[in-house]
Amino acid sequence: MAKVYRKSSSLPGRILVRLFLTIIGFIIGIALFTPWDKIWASALASVDEELPTIGLTWDRIDHDGPFGFRVRDFRITVAQTPGDLHFEYAYVKMGFSPLANVQLNTGGSKCQLDLYSNGSFEFEGDLNLTYLLGYADFKGILRTSGKLFLPAGSVLPKKGWVDIRSQQLILPGDKSIEDLAFTAEMKGADMDIRDFSMRLPLTYKSAGTAILDPENLYRTTFKLQGDMTVGKESFPYEVEGTLSDAIW
């Protein structure tokens, strides 16, 4: 009895390949021709509306696509607080965890910011104080890191910590500070200052507390207790006041 040879049809395979290519082409078309800059601009505007005490402005959006964008000349203002925070650009990459990764550039110095869906965020990197604040009276690079939890509707972080360091800062009046270190835990308006120290113009190491003013950060009050060293002698030294008094 002769053997019967059966030739399987490749039609289902060709149909699947064509369907796959069609879907890929559709996705590429969406990625290339969707006005992502307008979509991301609308998203930023929505975020701005949900933050009554914070204002967001920018010049333009470029390097835009379905998974990220770059905001040029990005500025953040806080109600009742003079000036604004100025970034050369903010490069945003969307994801799942973290929900977004943001690279903040202040005239060359960069800081990484990770945002999570539960309202917490982490940051680490350098900030050029002159570019950030837009004041020629402030000079220096801040090395920053921290983790804060800011639930929806909150003005101040519910909890978290920050660490700020600098080799040298120039404040208004040409006041120079060297080897500055600041570490604190935050819970609402209450701040537990674990370390505030400097080497020059005087050697001072302290700890203390602060109460943040959500309407004007410069009105934040603090109280420090520590030791000051002059020459080879050290003695207790307490200081209290407002952030405005300390800076200006």
C-alpha cells in the first residue's frame, strides 16, 4: 500500500506573522506620531493644579516619548517663600517601581530623584546653589540625600530624613562656611536635628530641634545645643532663631 504524504499548510503561521508585524507597526506609529510633548505638558499642568502651595513653570518639553520626557528651564515656586528653585532641566523617565526617575540638573550638577506611587521619594546627588536659587550671593555645591513620605494632600512630609553636606558655602555678606554637615529626621513640621556641624568660620558640632513653617520656610525656627571649639578650648554653646536670621 502506497504511503500518503501530507503537507502541512503554513497559512496560520503567515497570518500570525502578519498580525504581529501589524501590531508592531501600529505601536511604532503611535510612538512616533503621538504629540507626547502636549500630553506630558498636560500631565504637568494637572500636577501643578493639585499642589496649591507649589507652582511649576517651564520653557518647553523635548526628548519626549511614551516612557519619558525632558523639561527645559524648570522652576518650582513655594507660596509665601521668596524666589524659586531653578533647574536647567528635569529629565523624567517613567516606570513601575519607582514610578518615575527624575534627573535634576542645576548648571551641570545633577541630583537623582525617585518617586513612588505611595507618595514617598528618595533623592541623592549634587545641587549648584547659585543656579538653584538664582542668587549670586549664594555659592557652593550641596551634596544631598534623603527619603521622605509625602502623602496626597500633605503640605509637609509625614516622615523621613535628609542629609546635606558641603565643602564650602558662600552666604550673603560673603560669609563662608566650610565642611558643613546637616542630618535630620522629619515628622510633619517637627524636625529632629541629629547633627549640625561646621569647621569654619568656627568649629561647631551640635544637635537640636526645628519647627518648619509650611507657609514660609525662612520663618522656620530652630534650637541647637552643642560644643564650640576655639583654639584648643571647647565649651558648650546654644543658639536659637529663625532660618532667615541664620542665612541673612
